[in-house]
Amino acid sequence: MVMIHLKTETIGTGAPAQDVVVTDINEDGRNDIIVVYSTNKVGVFSNNGDETFTTGEDVDLTESRAVRVRAADMDKDSKSDIIVAHRSGNISILFNNGDNTFTNKMIFSKNPVQSQSFKIADMNNDGLIDIIFADYLEHYQ
């Protein structure tokens, strides 16, 4: 029999969390936690290396009702950026400035795809990250 001992810690603002991703967002060699809330906020929690996390400033989004979050180096600057899908189908990218701040850009606005789920990968081996959508309204996109 295998025993698994889990530690829990409550972090965050108390707003309804929709999705979470783990990545080294501040490049210190430790996995940090990124949480997207159903409001217009993204929470960034820095790993202190001692099983605790520091709550950073929430990052404002230009649109509310975020549903999914991913992390990848979208602009090839060796820093993880934050990609957020909104219930409207719009996608935001929070470009990592490297100083615990982010530049918010809406990359798909009035997108016909209702992206309740998406993945990121370099699909065509061109060295750039692609965004792959799942559309829950249509079956052919």
C-alpha cells in the first residue's frame, strides 16, 4: 500500500478560480502558480522554496469571465508569458516584462470561436508557439 501525504495551503483573493497553471514565471528555478479568476484578474503566486507562496499583485485583464490559462514563451524572449481564454472566445496574452509585471494584449477580439478549451504547442516546427482551440458551438472548426 502506498501512502500519499498531501499538504494544503490556502492562497488567493477568494474570487472564484477557473483554472490554474504551474510554471517558473519569475525565472528563479521554482514552480510558481498562476490562477485565472472568473473576474478580470489573474493571480500570480511566487514559490518561496519553503512550501509557501508569496501573493503578488493581481494582474488586470481587459475582459472579464476568463475560463482557461496556459503559460508559454510567446514572444521568444525566454520568459514565460500568460495566455488567457475568455468565455467570449477572446484570447489575451500577458507578456512577461521580467520584473514581475506584465503587458496585457488582446490577440483575438470578436473571435467567432467560443474557446472554452485551448492548448499551446509549436504545431508546424517553425519555432513559434501556436494556439489550438476547441470550439464548443461548432463541430468543424
